[in-house]
Amino acid sequence: MMEMNRFGILVIAASAALCFSCVRSEQSGINDANKRYFDAWMKINHPDAIRDGLGIYILDETTGKGVKAGKPEDYPYAYISYTVSDLDGNITETTDAGVAKQIGTYDTSSNYYGPVVRMRNSTALSAGQEMVIDNMYIGGTRKAVIPGWFNTTTTRASTEQEYLDNVTGTDIIMTLTLHDVIKDLTVWQIDSIASYLSKNYKQPVDSLKYGFYYIQTQAPSDTTTIDRDATVYINYTGMLLNGDVFDTSISEVAKDAGIYSSSKSYTPMTVTLNEDYEEITTTTSSGSTGSLVKGFSYCVSLMKTGEKGTCIFYSDLGYEASAQDKIPAYSPLRFDIEMIGTENN
């Protein structure tokens, strides 16, 4: 009888252990340990932080006086600047030149510093970053802790639990300033160019093509239209509307702008014209052929020998949504160009 009792107890204990194991398996999730650590860290370091969105935490906030960002369907783009650090305060990313200088990463030869346009969707902002922006007003700044499960640009969900069940990531602290929200990106860029032109040119500047403006700064030495299949040589300097130079064929300009590279040959660019300005190409020093952005090509197609001019155009004629080293996405561009001459002149 006693042996049966012991056996029964062992069976019951084994069954209980099995059931307990089953319960634990059902309750375990990919972020269980992460959430315990995060909650403990918040309780120790920021017990008074304000929970916002689905579970980000606001540490500090200066409320702006402009329009509220609202949801992406209201304003699909945001014009922001930001600094990101880990929970220990180590800065991992910043758009602020002053911060970059403080941490020793400042580099004007390849980095852009300043506000950037970000599309408010899962390809450009993480879910947590979007939560930071949603309740902001233009001109405001927020410092927020974003748990790792919201640090995703591929997932959008309606509850915190859905993120906890499906996303892992790194916890970050983000300080973000909202400079503007944008309903129509094209109109916003055209308005930015119009403001730039009114500040920098006394006479009105007409658009020669939608989103494209040209100002002649030196009359041509030869008014004959250059053959559309000719090879020409040009000097150029490209810059953003804030004055930051991102490329040039002139060594002195590169040095003054802090972008000089000893590996680059600072000589006039070789360009082959075409009846279709979008088919204009450049030949590199190694002999390979490259394409040019549409606004640059169109500008070259307008010019004659000895002419100098400035062309300004919106990002649809530039790099569009593709950010380059010193060129943020959706940037209007300015090029100062000199048409030196043709291959035979």
C-alpha cells in the first residue's frame, strides 16, 4: 500500500511538473527578460517619466507653439533634428554639429548636420520614433526613452503586446526637435526655394521648368548654341540651400568648405551633351561613363561657351528620397556652373 502511495505521489509530482512546464512555455515571450530589465531600469533611473503612445516614456519636453504633428495621414513628412544614445548615455547618432564636436565624431567631409526630412512610415522611422512625434507641436523638443520592441522600421501594430510578441531591438534615448510637418512635400520644397530666392536675389527669378530656376551670373563669350553631341568642359560647385558645399571640381573651394580629398582630381568635368538632356553623361578620369542628376543636366543643356550660372532645383530633379553623404533625402540643390568650352574650343 505504501509503495503504491509513493508511486502515486511520484506520478502526481511528475504531472504537476509537466503542467508547470507547459504553463511557463505558454507564458514565455521573446521580450520577457528584456522587459523585466527595462522596467527595473526605468523604476531606478526615471520613476517619474510620463508614459506616452503604446509605451514610450517622456523624460523632458518643451512644447512647441506650432501645428500639432498628429497622425502620418495628416502630415506624411516631418522635418526633424535628433540625437540618439543608449541607456548608458553613449551617443550613437546625431544630426547636431555641436553634439558631434563634443563626442569627437564631427566630420564635414562626409557628414551632413542639420534638420532632415523623414517620411512618417515604417521605411524611415521606427514605431517608437513615430510615437515621439505624434503628440508634438512644431517648435517643440522631446526627450524620450524608446524600448527595444518599438525600435522597428518594419512592423506597425496596434498594441504594445503585439510588439512585445514579435519585435526585439535595442533600448534607446532620443532627443528630437520638430521643426515642421509637411502635408505636400513638393509644395514645401517649392516654398523653400522661393524663400531662398527672395532672400538672396534682388530681382525676381522665374522658373524655366517646374521646380527649376536659373540665374545667369556671367554672359557667354560665344552665343552660338553648342552642338548637342559635343563634349564640353565645366567647373561646378554643388551646395544645399543652407550653404553647405557637398561637391566641387575646384580644389580651393573644396579646401574652404572642408571637403577637400587628396584622392580626388580637381579638374573640369568632361560632359557629353545630348538632344535629350536626361541622356547627358560625364566621363570620369578612368574613362568610365556616368549619369548626372536631371537638374544638373538640364542646367548644362541651357548654357553656352564662357557662360556662368546658378541653377536651383527641387529634389525630384536631384536625388529624391536617396540620401547621399552630405545630402539629406528630399533636398533642393544649388549648382554654380561655368561652361569653360567644348572639346575643340
